[in-house]
Amino acid sequence: MKKTLFFILFFTLYSVFSQTPKDSIFFYLNNTKGESKFHNLRRAISLSENLNIDTLIQQASIKYGMESYFVKDTLGLTFSKNKLLRHFQNHKDSFSLGRAFHFAAINHKIKNNLDSSFYYYQESKSVFAKLKDSGEVGRKLLSMAILQVKELDYLGSETTAVEGLKYIEPSKKKQYRTLISLYQTLGNALGYLNRPKESRAYYLKAKEMAKFNPLKHRREINYLNLYNNIGLTYVDEKDYEKAITLFKEGLAFDSIAIKYPRQYQNLLGGLSSVYFRQGKITQAIEGYKTVLEGRKRIDYVYGQSVSHGLLAEAYKENKQYSLARKHAKMGLDLGRKTRNNEQVLECLKILTELTTGKISKNYFKDYVQLKDSLFVRERTRKNQFAKVRYETEKKEKENINLKLENKEKELLLERETQQKIIGWLFAGGGILFIGFGTSVVASRRKKLLFDAKLEQVEAREKERQQIAKSLHDEVAGDIRTLHLKLSKSNQLDEAKKLDVIKENVRNLSHQLSSQSFDEVSFKDQIINLIADYFEPNFKIKTLGIDTIDWKNVNNSIKRTLFLAVRETIQNTKKHAAATQVDIHFEATKKTIKITISDNGKGFESKTKKKGIGLKNLKERVEVIDGVFSIESQLDKGTTTKIETPKDER
Amino acid sequence: MNDKLRILVVDDHQLVVQGILSSLNEVGTFDIVTANTCDKAFELVKNNSKTNPFQILFTDLSFDNTASDAILDRGESLIKAINTANYNIKIGVITGHTETNRVYNVIHNLNPSAYLLKTKCDATEIGFAISKMMANDHYYTHEIHQKITRRKIVQIQMDEVALQILKELPKHAKISNLEGIIQKNDGSTLKLRSIETKLANLRLDLNAKNNMDLILKAKELGVID
């Protein structure tokens, strides 16, 4: 029961925690359809901001901006732009900056601030140019060229579009949509500039590209637009027959009136205008009327004003003046509404001609005023556009110069740092050399000192041998003679005492002596030593004695270690009341470590004074640069640690 | 050739030589020659080796009277020289040295037939030693024998493999069962042959008649619990 409860708990926890916020960001990002799409996108942005997932902030902001653009939501665009700008400031991701400028540009475009829009397109273009994103650069140039056409700066548009082609043409198939639009815009601009042949050439290029458009719907729109545009170029060339065949070809498209009403209207309008130019006024009026009806049906106000203007012109030609006036007035109204200045001028011109007296004068006054203002505006616009372009180009040039300068400076700096580094290297090398030298000298001195110490130990050893020998030979010999004499003179008690003394002296002499030391391996010596003290109730165990290559250890050091071990075992046996002694041998790279621990009664190592044996031992170990220490606690045994250099050779 | 044993006694102290001689005379009649230095002793052994060789040499270990130009300065050197020259002579050590290192060195490296201590060197001791030596056996006086045995016990105690074998042996009916159980320091297991060799050495070391005896002796001596 408990187990199942645990599992249930586990799985709920698991499922709760596995649903990370990141997943929900993707949920919001991927559910951007229908009514809640803006809400979801905003949620996605704020969530990714809270979690600091930068790529997602960027992604969500861009998506939000695009969606806002589609519904002409300027506030949404500003929101996205600001998010992207912050992202750029935080992470120096220029892509965000380019997008932010782009959003600013389309925002101004929606608000009809065309020069600001142009400026931001230009900025965006520069950013993407630095990022080497030729697709984006091409698209920005396209947008700029379209803006220029709108502002009647056809020459400017031409140059912009041609520049755009430079970026887009190399990657034809990938960027076919931008390429088609560029060709079309270029064609339009050239058409306005009255260069129908060149214009047509670009339209044909666009037609060539249109086949790469995989969407049937869009491809067909492209084709139909191009029929219209190419037809218009023939109209400009006054090659009406060709124009008519093209318009008719377009109009013959299967159920075009229902599927593509705009294209149908354009084509029909074009055809009608040809009829008008050919003098077939009634035919033209019929066509214009159908177009106007259609435009009314799809609520295409801009188109309606154009249709009204054309109808007014046709009725005037047909001498149906009242109808002409009516259409001219409607064209004027709708033209003003849609800021279609061309149309307004056209209608004012017709109205001036079709009215009399004061009314006519007023229309004419409006006409002249508008024309003048338009002229000035056009000039200033053109100038502004030119200025923007000029300044950016200047900036770019300056940037290039700055970059060059920077590079030179960097090179200079680099050279300086290199020189510095070389200097430091030399200095470091020198210091190292000096350090090395001193350390060599120091180690040599140390070595000499150590060797001297070892010699000292040897000398001491010889002295010991001398003492041992004289004890054995002279003292023991004398005692022996005395003993013989005493036993001969029947003083047996004294003889016995003397015998004890003799034994003691002999033992002392043996202890001091290191006879046979060189003939027996250190391990055997240690075994011998242990054997001297080993008893069933005083067990001595060694550990790790085989881990050390004793042959390579200096003899004086071995002797010292041996004596240290002996002294320690002796002390333990005498004082510790231990039953077990463990001797642990260890070797490090340069030292030998011996740890001797017993299970005896121990003593207070801080309070107890060291005996002469221990003092001698410590001194002996320290002479050869070793460390000797005893730790003990009452009832917790004693641990002796000896660490000496190896002095391998 | 006479049938008396020819014995060479070497010691730097005339008193000791006298003592040994009197003990020998108690044991039996021998053809005895004495020397005071190792060089002299070696010369005697060498010169008589073809014509009238010594059967037994008794020598001390330390000599105080060695001249600075002496070739052989210690009993050890003398024994070593004789061993190297491969003379057919039994060597016995009569000395006062009981330091384990020296004893071990002499017995282990020079392998004399006898090791006696001056303090206990009476007629019984020396007679027993001579009979053992002539029977191609060894005789170490009690104190030395004990020392050597103790040393062997210590050595066994330090030998993890030997301890394992001694502990495991009573648990198994056959020695072959031990194969795969006994491990070396590096974790590999010991082959049956190696186990048997080790057991033979242990029996020798502890002077045991068979494996059962070996276990009993090991327990008695405190090698295993």
C-alpha cells in the first residue's frame, strides 16, 4: 500500500516537474493561430524573458512583430521592436538590431511616414549587410525601391532596385520571391520613366522567375500581374494590338473574375484604356464600369478613385459632361481619401475644364496649389531620400576608414604587446635561470651538508664500535680473569655477582656493535631484531617492509632507522605492557616513513619527560634531517613516527 | 694415516684454547692442532689438505690480535675462504657472540656444521657436536637453536601466504582443496605445487614430522591462534 502511494506520488511529481516552462513557451509559440494568437505570443515573450532564454525572446518577439504587421497593429510592432532592441543591448546580437530597425520601418510605413520608414529600412539594410545576410539586404532594398516608386522617385527607385538585384540575383532560386518583386518594381519604375522597352525586359525576367514559385495561387497572381504590366508597356509604346492580345490572354484565364478579382480588374482596365486610346469610347466606358463595380464589391477604394477618373475622362471624350463631372467629383473625393495625388490632379483638371465661372476657377486654384505643393514635396522627398542615402553611404565610408584605422592601430598595439611579451619572456627566462642557478647551488650545498651529516653518523658508529670492542675485550676480559680468580679462591657468591656483571657488559657490547651489519639485508636485520624481542604474548608485526628497495638506501640512514626501531621496541617491551606492536614501513618519493604503534597502556606524551634513550634517538634521527615524534594517550597505546630521507644513490 | 680425528682449534685467547683442549681431552683422543690467527689457520688447512687433512675446524668469530696486514681478520672470513676453496672439512663455531644479526649471518650465509657458545662449551656439548658433525648433521647449541627457531616463527608470521596456508589447512580434507583459496599479495591464487613447497619449508622450519604436527607446532608457538 505504502509502495503504491509512493509510486503515485512519484509519478505526479515527475509529471509536474517534467513539464518545464520551456515546453510551455513552445506551446505558446506554436499556437499562434486564431483569436488567442497575440495573447499567446505575449505570454511566450514574457515567459522567455522570465527564464532568460535569449533565443526564444528573439524568436517570439520577431513572430509577434510580424503578426502585428499583418493586422497593421502599430503598438504591437513598437512593443516587438523595443524587445528586440533590449535583446540587442544585452547580447550584442546584431540580428535583433536589424529586425528592430525593420519593424520600425514597417511601423512608419503603416503610419505613412515614408521618409522615416525609408530611413529605418536603410539602417536595417546596413546592419544586415554587416551580418552578410544578402537575402535580408535584398529584401530591405526592395522595400526601399517600392517606397521610392510611391514617392515618385523613379530614378532613385531604379538605382535601389538594381543594387538589390546585386544581392539577390546570385542566389536566384532561394530568393525568387524577392527577385520577382525587384524585377517588377524595377519594371514599374522604368515604366514611369517612359522606358517601356527596358521595363518590359524586367517584367519578362520576372515572368521567367515566377515559375519557381511553388504556390500555384501566388504563381498565377504573378503571371496575371505580369500580363497586365507587359501589356501596359506596349500601351506606352502605342503598340495597341500587342497590348490587346496580352490583356485578352490574361482575361481568358479560367474563372479569373472570381478567383483573382484585382488582377481581372487591372487587366480589364488596361484593355479598356487601349480601347479608349483607339477611340472605341463606348467599349472603354463599358469596361471601366465593370471594373468600378468590381472594385466597389471588394472595397478597393484606391482603385475606385482611379476608375472614376478614367470614366470621367471617357465621358468627357464622349461629350456626356454631367456624367463626366459626377465621376470626376467622386474620383476627386476618393482620391483625396486615399492620398492618390495623381488622381486628385487628374480629376481637378477635368473638373476645371467641365465647369465654368467661379467653380472652375476654384478647381483650377486647387489644381495649381496641389501641383505646386506636390512639386515641392516631391523635390524635398527626393532630396530627403537622396540625403538619407548620401549620409548612410558617407557613414559607411567613414566606417570603412575607421575600420582601416582601427586595424592599423590594432596591428601597432599587437606589435607593441608582442614586443612586451618578448620582453617579459626574456625577463621571466632570466629570473628562471637565476632561480634555477640558486636552487642548484642550494641543493648542492644541502647535499654536501647532508653528506657531511652522514659522515658524522658513520664516525659516531665507528666510535660505538670502538667502545663495543673495548667493552668486550678489555672490560669483559678483565672481569673474566677476575671471575676465574674468584672461583678458584672459592668466593662463589662474589663470582656469581661478577658473572651477572659480565653478562651485562657482554650484552651492552653486542648492542653497541654493528658487526655483520653489511652482510645481512635490512629486512633480515629487522626480522632478527624482532626475533630478539618476539614472544607469544608480545607479538610484533611488520607491514610494507617489502615495498622499499633497501639496497638503494644509504647505510647510515638504515643504521639509524634500525636503532630507532630497536629503541622503540625496547621501550615498548620495558614500559608499555603491550601485547602487540605493529611496525608500518612506507616509502614516499624521497623519504622513508616508519610508524610503530602498540596497544599498551600509553602515557601522557605532553607531560612526560623524555628519557635519555629517547633523546638520543630523536637526536640521531634529526642529524640525518629526519623527523621523530611520539604520540601517546593513557590507555590508548603509543605511536612513534620516524621519517627520514632516502638519499638514494 | 692415523684413524684419529684431526681437529684444528683457532682462537686468539690462549685461555680459551686451553679450555677447549681440556674439554676435547675429556671427550676422547684426537690429533689436535691449534692456531691463534685466521691466516695461520687457513695456511694449515691448505697445506695439510692433500697430505694429512683436518676433519674438523673449531674457530672463534672475532680476533683481537689481527695484524694490520692480515688477510683474514675474522672467523667469518676464514670460514668463507675455506668454503670457497671447497676443502672437505667440517666447521664448528665456538664463540661468545649471540647477537642475532651475527648469528644469523654466520648460519645463513656460511652454514657451519656447529655453533657453540664458549660459556657452555663443556665436554658433553663439544662431544655431542662432534658426533653430529661427523654424521653430516648440524648442531646448534640450545640458545642459538632457540634464536633461529624464533626467527623462523617471526618470518612465518610476516609471511601472509604461509599464515593463510596454516589457517586454511585444518579446514580441508585434502591439500589439493587449498588450490584457489590461497592468494598472493597481488590477488592471484597459488598453484598446488607452490602450496606443497611452502608446506615442506614450513615443516622444515618448525621441525614438524607431518602437516598435522606442523599445525600443532604452529599453534604451540603462537604463530596461529
